Amino acid sequence: GFQKCKTNPNKRAAGVKSLENVRMLSLDLLQIDVEGLDYEVMQALDFDKLRPKLVSFENVVLARNGEYLETMGYLSKKDYFVKHLSENSLAIDLRWFSGIGFCNN
């Protein structure tokens, strides 16, 4: 079912369908484009159950709302490296990246 996002006077409410019931063995790329609710979507994702190799998200509204550094910190704690790419950012799963031989561990 759909759940209503928390209300914020600066953001519009949106229906969010949970990924909990989606059965996937792996997820290569998660593209998040939800006009400023990107951080909330990431917080709702259970990275232990569904761990995308790459997460692409918009950073412009996050930066404007002062949430970009918080988002980077959150992803860093989940073992992701975040690369700023103009209006978007790309988070790379370091566990996967080191497993394919690109990191020296």
C-alpha cells in the first residue's frame, strides 16, 4: 500500500510505495528523483535487505534545504562513497566496489 510522507510546510506530501515487498536478488542502480524528498526516501530504505550498487539522486534541493551534508553523512555510515556530479550525486556501494577489485583493502 501507499504511505503518506511526514508533513513539512516547505514540501508537498507524496504517496510512497514501500520497496519492502519487492522481491529482488540484487539492485544495480536506484535512481531517486522526488523533488527534495531524496533523503527521506534513502532513510526509508533498508540497506541490509536491499542494497543498490549505485544510488543516483538530485542534490540541488537537498543543498538548498541544508540536507546535502546530512545525506552524505548518512550514506557514508552505510558504506557508500558519494560523488557530486553537477545537479545530481552518485553514491557508490564501497562493499561492492572493493569486491570487484577497485579498492585496496
